[in-house]
Amino acid sequence: MDERIDLGKAGEQLAVDYLLTKGFVILERNWRFIHKEIDIIAREGNDIVVVEVKTRHAPVRELPEQAINRQKMQFLVSAANAYVKYNRISLEVRFDVINVVYEKGVPDIALIRNAFFPTLY
């Protein structure tokens, strides 16, 4: 398999494990709506949390969350809207990013809560 795909899958699994240790409930992984995908959909308290996972090897030229451009944000918002409507969910939706950066084979995981707000996109 492609090394980049393997890295992404490993990062997503680390992100899921991390969220579970923080008390999140994982609702979906790799949820698709047409050609849009949400890496992780979780619940934390009364929030539905849409999580985009960005995984990189150090050194990084840009922070992983900087790789989430305006179009990706719009895709995430659109997919999240579909998920909420399809499942008839009436909770608040939040958009988080998890950065996984491997340095010398050791992952560093960082959660960015409210990485962006859907009203801006």
C-alpha cells in the first residue's frame, strides 16, 4: 500500500485512541457523503465533533492544520450538515483538527478545538 495512505491510517487510529482517552464517544470513522469524507465524527458532552486528522513526518514545512484550505472546510461543513440531517441530530456541531506529527518514529498528537467555525464558510 502507498506509504502516505499507511501514514494517514496510522494517524487516524492514533487520533481515535487519543479522543477515547479524553472521553469522546466515536460515532463514525471515514463517513462519506457523495465525494466528501469526514475522518472522525464523535460526541463530547452535548456536541457533535467533526474531526479532521492531519498526519505528517517531521520536519514539517507547514503545520498540518494549515493544509485545511477553504475548500476542505466547505466540504467538511457540507458533509457535517448532511450527517446531522440524515441522523436527525439537534446538537451543536464543532469542527476540530487533530495534528499527528511523527518525529523519529514517535508521534506527537495535538487537538485543536474549534479549529474553524462553519458560519464563516
